[in-house]
Amino acid sequence: MPIRTAEAQWNGNLQRGQGNMKFGGGAFEGAYSFTSRFEEGTGTNPEELIAAAHAGCFSMALSAILAEAGFEPRSVKTTAKVAIEKAPDGFAITRSELRTEADVPGIDEATFREKADLAKSGCPVSKALAGVQITLEARLV
């Protein structure tokens, strides 16, 4: 299996410094700073990248699980919101909230929910986030 690589460089101190992250062989490159991470400043942050990874992984896992059960999804769209909060020993990523909408012909609500729950616990990014609360809101469209 392939090994995935990303790079980050930070210049300066925590509050006034700035950095740049890139991954995907140049597919994404973005600036980040204290304000883009802990406030509402412009740029990206590590939590957004974790959220993107979780949303992408979950969507693929759900699609695979549905197909394996004999349902061919037309689309699976997932949003992930990853929270970072102040903890007694510093900052911690505390939760990832998944919200997915799927167009899956011929499936009933209970079966869809069962498959979505399997994807939530089984996708590799969910497994990597095992110490984080993961919630899921799933709906058929």
C-alpha cells in the first residue's frame, strides 16, 4: 500500500508566526496561522485537513459498504466538522461531526442507517480518530 506524504513549515513564534502546508504532490497548498487555527482568520489549519480526510474517507467507505450490500449509490456527500478545544494539558481535537446525504435507489431508511453506522466505525480515518467523539447524521435524499 502507498505511503502518503504532507509537508508543513512554520516560521516565527506561535501567535505571530505563519506557515504553509502542502500535500498531494502539489494538489493542495495553503497558508495557516494562529488566527486561522484558533480564531476566525483566513487560511487553513490542521483541523480542516483532518475534516477533509474524514469526510472523504467516510464517503468512500459508505459507498463501498452500500455496493457490497447490493445497493448502487448515485452520490454520497459528507461534511465533517472537527473541533479543537482548550484542555487542562493544552489543546485537543475533541470531536468530529459527520453529516452525510446519500442518493441510494431501493434502500430503506433502517438499512441505510445501519450501513452508515458501519462506515462511521470502519473507515480508516475514523479508526485513526479512535480517541475522538465521532457523531453521525445520515439522511437519504
